[in-house]
Amino acid sequence: MRSKHWIVLTLIFMMVLLYLWQQQPPQFKNQKVNTVIFQSKDETQQAVTKDAQKVDTKATEPVIEITETPNPKGNNNDQERTYLQVYRDLQLAGECNKFYFNNHQYKGNYDYTAELTQAYRSLNKTDDLPPATQLDALEQFVQSCLDLKRAVFARADIPELFPDYQFAYPVTFELRKELNKTKPETPEGKHLAGAIKHSGQWVQLFNQMIDAATGKKKHSSSIIKMMREEAQVIRDEISILYQANPVDGEQIALLQQQINDLYLKMEERQPASKEAVQQAKEAFLPTNALMEKNLRAPYPDSFTEIIKNLQLKSQYDLRIGAISSPDYWAIYLKKYIPWHLPPSHHIMQQSPTTDTDHFNLLIESASMLYLCYLGADCGPNSVLVRKYCLNPQANFQNNYPNACGKTLIDFYTENYLTPNQWKDVSSLFDIMVNMYGS
């Protein structure tokens, strides 16, 4: 009986609600929809007004505008940022850490002007001050660092002084969290994400091999086989990556031998000695750091091509063991290996010079220009120019004051390269465009 009473009461309650709703005026029901429509109309009107203002502005002075396609999803305060946008901020934060006064490891005021002055005087054997253009560029750079910090703190709701915040470098930490949550959408973003992923996988795999080789962890035969295959991929990719970069061949050979010794120990289930593990670490870790740097840096190779090569290679490595034909290796080497070499390996074969140092200068400049060709900012305030103008990541060492305030091309043609070198760079650039396109 009670259940029937509850049913009757529920029906009565629903009927009352329906009656009250029907008594409301029509505009109340549509208020939410109308609000959206009016907002849309208002935004459209604002856009028209802004466009008119832009036309008036352009009539008096040239204006360069960068427009972005709005993200229909968005988030509470800001539009969702792309993977490359977050990554560029993370790279900037790495250069800016020394300018953030509120970390727990360094409390004093960092006198960046004094450090730049000291570096300039040391490099140029003079007591003069750096040129005004270089000092102005430094001030603009520091301001961009502080602007980035404020933006990151605002998004993460961190107080400016964050007295209770536990991380020494909160800007970098928060940007890394944002990067991990951001999904790459463009081909460039996916290639970059692949580079970061590969680097992390290499370190993780090496640590697993160390644990297995020292007997700290026991693994099944299938796991050891998989680790051995992955180790082979590591060795191949290291060799490929460094074919275009002058690295001591003995260093690479030592690295390969140490990795080989480690997985042999795993197969034999014999703990490796501490000396063997230490030798492997000494061979692997510095090389991996260089490899990671080359993967992420915009020079001397186009990182998108390197990652593309690595991705193509990984599609074939694990299939080779299933093919027993004695002729397969010859076919494989002839057909696939050229795909997996970084751009400068092919280009060096067509280079006007065989001198490695000279070629490195040419390929660096040509690769920078190729990035400009692909759409990178190469203006006076760009990251590529800042590398030459200030070189902040190297504590202002080996910088070029003449680069400050110039475009990359103007700096190359007026200061960095001789006429003959510029001619060779132009030739290499044409080869890169013909080989890899846009």
C-alpha cells in the first residue's frame, strides 16, 4: 500500500511542476537560447567594429597581425593551447629560469646585465659596454620571461610569491604538466611529441636493462627478448642520428658494446658486475643527453625529418627476424636504410665541401633558413635570432651582438657568413627544398 501512495504522490508532484512551467511566459523558456543568440550578435558586431578599426589603422601605418582559429571547445578562461605553443613556452622557460627570483635554490637578485657585460668584454678583449642593441634585446627577453611567468601563475592559480609552493622551478613544472595533458594535432606537433617520447623510452629501457643485468629484478624470457629487440633499435637509432654529427666513433662503439654485454648478461641470468654497469652508464647517459638535445634542437637537422626517419625505421625493425631469406638483408639495406638517415647525411654527399667543420657551419645555417621556409619566425625578436644575439642558455657566451635587431637572413649575409659561404649555404638550402619540399 505504501508503494502505491508514493507513486500517487510522485505523479501529483510532477503534474504541479508541469502546470507551473506552463504558466511561465514564452520568453522565460527561451531566455538561455536568446542570451546565446544576443551574445553571438554582439560578438559579431564587435568583430565588425574591430575590422573597421583595423582598416582605419592600416590606412595610416602598416600593421602585422597574427590570427588564430578559435577553438570551439575552449576552457574556462583561455582557449586551449596547441602542443607546439606549450612546448615553445617550455623551451622559453628553460632559458628564463635564472631570471625567476623566487625559486628556493637561488634567492638573490640575478644581475643579468653584469653577466652579459662580463661575457662581452671577455669575448672581445675590451673594457667597453655591450652595444645598445644587445642590451635592449636582453631587456626585452627578460620582460618576455616575466610575462610568461605571470601567465603560467595565473593559469595555475599560484600566488606571485608562492611561499608554500614546494617546487624550485614552478614555471617549468607547470608547463610540463600542461604539455603532458595536451594532445598534439598537427604533423609538427606529433613529430615533436614523438621525439620526447623516444627520449624517455630510451632512458627507461636502459634503466630496466641495468636492473635486470644486476639481478635486482627478474624477467621472463619473453621480456628479455623484447628488451633485446628494443636495445637493438636503440643502437641503430643512435648510429643513424650521429651519422651527420661528428661524434667519436670509439664512443659509439663503446656504447653499443656495453648494451650488448648487458643483454647477454640478462640472457645468461648472470648478474653484471658493478664495474660493467658503471661503464655502461658512463657510455650511455652522456650520449643519450646529446641525442635528446639533437632531437629537440632546430639545428643542425630538421627535427621533423629525424623523427620521421625514426618512426619509419621502427616499423621495420621488429619484422626482420621473421624473414629468413638470405637475400632479404641486401634488399632491406638497399630499399629502406636511405630513408632512415637524417637530412644532412644525404646533403653532405652533395655538399661543395668535405671538411666537417665547414660543413657543420653550412648545414646549421641552411637548416635554420629551411625552418624559416617552413614557416618559423626568423624576425629580429625570434628564438632563432636570440640564439645568436644573446645565447642565454650558454650564459651569454659566444654570442653575436651584430645579430641583435636584425632578421636571420640579414645577419647571415651581413655578419655571419662570407660571400662564398653564403653561396654554399644557398646551394645546400636549395638541395633541402628539393629533397624535402615544404
